Amino acid sequence: MFDIVIKNGFVVDGAGAPGFRANLGILGDRIAQIGELDAPGSRVLDAEGCVIAPGFIDIHSHTDELVIANPTCESKVTQGVTTEVSGNCGDSAAPRGGHQNLEEYASWLAEHGIEPTWRTMGEFLARLDELPMTINFTTLVGHGVIRAAAMGYQDRKPTESERAEMRRLVERAMEEGAFGLSAGLIYPPGCYADTEELIDLCRVVARYGGIYATHMRDEGEGLLAAVEEAIRIGREAGVRIQISHHKACGRKSWGKVKDSLAMIAEARSQGIDVWADQYPYMATSTGLGAMLPRWAHNGGTSALLARLSDQTERQRLREQLLCDAEDGRIADLGGWDSVVVNFVRQEKNRFCEGLSIAEIARITGKHPVDTVMDLLLDERGGVGIMHFVVNEQDVADVMRHPAVVIGSDATARAASGPLSRGKPHPRAYGAFARVLGRYVRDEGILSLEEAVAKMTGRTARRLPLVGRGILAEGYYADITVFDPGEIADTATFKQPYSHAKGIRYVLVNGRIVVEDGQLADISRCAPGRVLRRGVN
């Protein structure tokens, strides 16, 4: 007898093959049989009219240490995600120490009820082993975290001893289970690294078969040069490349993705393993500090706040931001009307959430540039934004490319507790459902089989995750059952805390965690696991 039988469904296996009607028999944490089953099930789930797919794998997540505060990962699992890949854009929960500002880090974690009891990647993953997690968790190691540990937030080249320390930290993180290295090359301190530094560290990653996931230096007018740098790193380090959240930001750059995708295709034809990922929205999400020039961040957050408080430095920054907003980078990105605040820490500034910088400036009677600087200073750098800078046609063109997979670029959120603050990007609740509803069913950008493969089997191969991402006998029973006629994202920019529609069942390691769209009781059902490189 099977533990669970899923019957009468349309199986889309995650490998891109045509779908077919079949039943699935699950025994323990594995798929035991697909087809006409030779035994009954202790529990039978009727999937009539529904698709049976592998559980979705979110290749670009930012949940990281916040999984400790939200082990249910509510916003992800309710849209069918069964595995999170964290540690992206140069930031990861570990390693911690060295020249980092650990007091600032501990203070931020305390806001979420978390005590940082770890220093190494191994210690962090061991901490997660103790959690009642709903979904599986994997991570990359962040280059920004590595650089900060070795040399702080200085805008300079590392010494040879500092470079050796970075190599050592990357190697240890890979040994302890990281699936690769990520970089955030618009954020400090990652933006201070040159290409040679990244090649050096990626050679370590390549020895372990890991990936290099890059938030590139430029997603606007310098997009093609940034793609070329990523390809060069892949060529010279022999590492597999994953271009994060591929897009073109700003009106002058719309349409450039055709050229960037052609570059990726050409590199692949030369044997360089280059892929990309994407979230299906026209707005980005990051910190307000990313609007400032990189020199303003030299030395870290405390140095930035000091500059914002110093009248001479503040005037220098003001003049550059004014120039950028009038006819430079900020103007091309839509000006201050396109920058919407979605998170602040202090209650007195809560009115800013959901408003653009231009709107906040009108309410407060300030110039938008002064609004930006004052808000960053008052919130000690902790201001989140959404930025409406992407073209719809570009989203479709990127999505169609065979070497692009789907990720949310979001932290797992919840309707209550510390992960319910602010107005986060709706991708946290809706990215995967949006692809299946809007871009598959409504617009026909992708076939159903192709879309599912981009969310499951191809992603599993990229990492790789052994025994996951495909519906096949002997594979782990990470499964999402959804109604293809109903599935849709309901989260919006105004109301982001809204579950996806059309998700019937989600199983993780053979256990039901979502039933008829509702979360299971995590106290009784917490089957998620930490997946480590080489032992997953």
C-alpha cells in the first residue's frame, strides 16, 4: 500500500516532455510508481482537472537567515515552491566574522527575533537542521559577505593575504554545503571588486562544481558590458555562470535583452555554461541606498550615515543626485516618481510605505533628493524600495529563452509576525503562479511543459539537486498540484500579502504541506530539509 496516491491528474514531469494522464504512488519521501498503480493508498488525493508537477525550485531567493523567523515560508510554499535557493546577490547568512560589523548585523536580526549563534556556513546550516521547516533550503555563499569578512567595506583591491583569506572562506563554505558563490556587483562591498578578484574566487568554486550567480554591475546602459564580464569569468575560471534576474532597466536600454540573450547563446555555443534567471514583473526591488553612488558607501553603513550627516559631504552627494535625476541615470530610470518606498523600520515613517519618493517629497515639502537623504539617515540605511523600470516586451523575450529559469528574487513572507512588515514586492507571493497564469495560460508566451521545466527540472540540474526537480520513480516526492485554469497570482503592489489561486496540493518529501490552498499545521507537518552540496 502506498502512503499517498495522487490520481486522475495530468502529469508534467519537469523534464520538458509532453504531459500525460497518470496516477502517482508515494511511499515515504519518494515517488514509488507512476502510471496504473498496483496498490491502493492510505490517503488518496483526487487531481481531476489538475496538473501534477514537480515542486517549484526558487533559484533566486533572499530568505537566508530569516527562515529562522519564518520556517513555514508561507508566501513561497502556497504558490507551489518546495525548495528555496538563498544566498544570492552577494549576501548570505554565513560566514560571519573578521572585519564585518557584527553589532549592526546582530541588531538587524534582533528585529526579527533571531540570535546569531553561528559564524561559519556549517554552523548556520546546522542551526537550520533544528528548525521545523516546511520547505527545503539550500544556499550559495555571498561574495560581499566573504569580502567584508576579509577586508571590511573598503573601496580598494585586496592585499595578497586578504585575497588568500577570501579563497579560504569560499573553500570552507563550499566544503560545508554551499552550492556556489553569488555576487552583488552594485552593492558594497561587492561593487569594489574587480574582475580578476572574481575570477580568482570562482576558480575555487569551479573545483567543487559550483555555480557563480551574479547580480551584474549594470542592468541598464552598461548591460552588455556586464554580460561580457560574466562570460569572461566563466571562460577564465571554468565556472558555471548564472546571471541573476536578467532584465534591462531604463528606457534607453529597453530592447537590449535581445543582444544580451544573443551573447549568452554565443557563449554557450563555445562551451561556456551560461544561464540566467528571471522574475516576471516590471518592477525591481532593492534598498534605497542603491540609488546613491558607490563612493557614498565606502566604509560601510556607518560611513554612509556619517557622510549624510556631514554638510560638506552631503552637499557633494546632493549635487550628484540632482545631476543624475535631471539628465543622468535616475532620469533614465523614470525619476523619483518611479521609486516607491516599500519598507521602513520606524513607525513615524510608516506613511512612506506605498508612496513614491516624489509623493513623499510633496507631503513633506522637501526636494526629492533631500527626501532620499533624510529618509536614509533617519532609518539608518534601512529603507526598501520598488523601482518600476522594466519593459513588458523584454520580460517576454527573456522568458522565452531556453537557458532562462524562474526565480522570485524574494524573501519568504508571512501574514503575521516580523515577516509581515512593509509592502513587499508581490513576487514574494506570486512569481511562479504569475508565470503559469499570465504567461502560459493567458498570453501563450510559454507552453505548460516548458514553463514547468523552467521552474523545476532545469533548475535542479543547474545546482545540481540530485533526485529532485523531476517526476520520476525513485525521485523525492516534492510535488505541486495546481488547476491550470484557475492558477493566478493575486498579490499586488498595493496588497502584496495575498496567496496565489489554484494551488490544490503541495507535498514536500512525501508530506502534504498545502491542501486545497491552505497551509498544513507546521507543528504536525514540517518535512523540509537542509540540502547541502554533494549530499542532497
